[in-house]
Amino acid sequence: MKHRVRTAAAAAAITVSSLVGSVEPAQAYQVDCAILLCLAGGWPASAPCAHARAVFIRRITPWPIEPPLQIWRCPMGASFTAPAPLSPMERMYDIVFRDGPQLSVPRDPLPLVRVQSDERADVDISGDAFDFVRSIRVFHIQFSQRQNRDGDCITSDSTRLGSYGVQGDCHWTRSSVAQVPPASDLPTTGHCNSVSYRSVFVDWRDHDGNYGFEEVRY
């Protein structure tokens, strides 16, 4: 099973662009299934993955800040006629990129979800094949620092971290700029440098462990 999941993820990275011609418009599939597959495959160049990435980034663009991957919106447990039993990743691949029964998706924009969500994947994703989901981190950076007339360093740090649980549930916890990855454009804060910085920074690792990130200033 593990090998089949890895094979399906690799297929998403290798063949997504060749399948674009058979994909219906964005409303024909759940965008979070596309986000999951495209993220696993390292965001291969294709129209579906370009749309998925745009949604992924839009969700972290204030306001509100949403979980960039909302795995509970992807029906990984969906079933339909197939020649052989499929793994969850392979079922998603069929839903998004192959010809098959299309899922009904509202034409109107979906309502925004709560920033903190206890919803989770509808199948077990606790295996290491889905570690790329749990690798996603969202840092909401709100930091300021200045030195007053008396030479005291006045610092305000309200940074929070959004992270994913074992089954894809997303939660916010308190964090600090000390935990923000070096890939962020956050200025150096040492020696009480004058800093006023607000952004949302998201990073992840794909199925092969390759690192990626995006940052939105506001």
C-alpha cells in the first residue's frame, strides 16, 4: 500500500501537465484534492496546479487567515467503479486528473472556514506517506521592536503558528519570531534594531522532502 501511495504521488509530479487537457473546469473537482496532490508532487506546472496554488496562497492572505490546505474538503474516501481497489491518494488522483465521475461543487464561493478547525481527513492519513501534510506550517508574524529614549528595548511579538495534526486538523498556537524560518524576509532583530513587520509565512516539504515557502506581507 505504501508503495502504491508513493507511486500515485510521483505520478502527480510527473504526469499532471500531460493530463491538463482532460481536466474539467475548476468547479468540476474539489480544489483541496488538487492542492493535496500538487503539493505532494512539488507543484508541477499545469493549469490545475496553478489554480490550486493560487487558492493555497489566497487563503493565507489576510483577512481572515485560513488553513491553506483544508483536507476535510477533499473526499479521500470517495468510491466509484474502478478495476481494482485504490489507495486514498490514487482515488484523489482519479477525482482530480482522470476521467471519471465528477463531484458536485457549488458554483458560488465556499464559505470561509474557521481559522482553527478540528475537522480532519475522512480517511486515516497517519502514515508517513502523508508526512508532507503535517509539514505545512503557517506563521502569522506580528512583530515590532524599538529602543526608547532611555535605551530600553521595547518589543512586541504576537507571532502565532498554524500547524497540522496527525489527521490533517489545523490548530493555532503561540509562537515567536525566533521560530520563524530563515527563508522569511523578517529583518534581523538583534541589537534592538528598529523593526515593524507583519506577514503570513507558509512553508512545507513535498512528498520527496523538497522545501518550499511563500510569504505575504501586509
